[in-house]
Amino acid sequence: MKSTISKVDVLGMSLDKWQYESCTAHIATGEDWATLYGIESRIEGKGHATGLLKEAKAYYESQGKHFGGSVALNPKMRSIYEKLNIPEYLYVR
């Protein structure tokens, strides 16, 4: 694995913090799920976000967890979700 994983607390929630190249992501986990909450890359266009999410998805799915992401806020993120077949979770009231 090229990524590193550590635990962080964000607003009272324990999250997995993933680091890959110039990219950092925060992923929440439960017994049978893992959800991407946020991701940012300091260098765009190099595939760092794609590489991180590809590794994270495989990692959590190997543990029997369903992997998905929060709402894609831009076309680039939606494209990565589609490329990697990551479901986008929408909350509609």
C-alpha cells in the first residue's frame, strides 16, 4: 500500500486520515461501512485523489465494508466516483 492511515478526531468524530502523495482524505467507518467525508489534493491533475480512493476502496472492501462517498461537490470528484464505481450518498429530506 502506498497510502498511510492514521486516526484523527474531527468535531468529536473519530476518522481515518489517509495520506497519498499530495492528497489527504478523511473517511468515517462503521461495522460494515466506510464513507469518504472529504478529500483534498495540493497538486491537481496528477491522479493522487484517484490513487488514494482506489486504495481506500480496496482496503475497506477487503474488510467486508461497503465503501461510498459524500456528495461530489464538483465535476472532477463526480468523475472519480464514476471511474472507481464509488456510490455517492445523498441525504434528502
